Amino acid sequence: MVSKIINATEAKVGTNIIVDEIPCTVKNIDISTTGRHGHAKCRIEAVGIITGQKKVFVIPGHDRLEVPTVDKRRGQVLFIGANVNIMDLESFETMEVRCSDEIKSQLEVNSNVEYWDVEGEKIIKRKI
């Protein structure tokens, strides 16, 4: 569910956008203005929030970009396997969530984590 739409020139470093149906975070943006009747061009470098995949693209400044809803929540680790089993600290719902190996090495059973729900996909971002 997309919460809002912005122009490409309104995107700043750290803004979350959707690129090719993948939620991404803008890491770098260059806006070039053209001549008298031309349009501004935006070169955007973005990294996927879930996948970590890098995307680089150029679009006109008046093009629209979708901004995904990112729900940041807290949970408690129940089990660590291929994926991490966590329990939401507000709703007490249990779920299996993906986690990077770097963060997984820091986790222990019963530790608290911050996880993000991005367009229905969940990922653990850090240990609290």
C-alpha cells in the first residue's frame, strides 16, 4: 500500500521509494537542470531495503515516485534458525522474519530487535 507520491526532484538522501516494484532507500541523487525549455533530469542511486540490491536510474524531474509505507516495530527473538522467529511486543503475534547474517550473529534467544514491515515484507534491521 503506497502512502504517497512525490516528484523525482523532491526525493532526498534517505527517502524511501519504490523502484521496479522493490522498496528502496535513496543513497545519492544528482539533479541537473537543462536549458530554457528543457526538463530537469534526476540521477538516483538507491539500495533495496529488503534485498540490498543497488539500482541506478535517470528520470525526468517531473516524473512521479511512489513512497512505500514503512512500519517500524519491536519484537522479541524466540528461535534462531535459517530465519529468525520473533514475537511482536505489542500484538504478541509470532512470525518468521528474514535477517542478514551480520545481525543474526549478534542475536540471542529472548533479545529484543527492531523489525520493519515494508509493504507486507518483514526484515530485522537491528538489535535493541
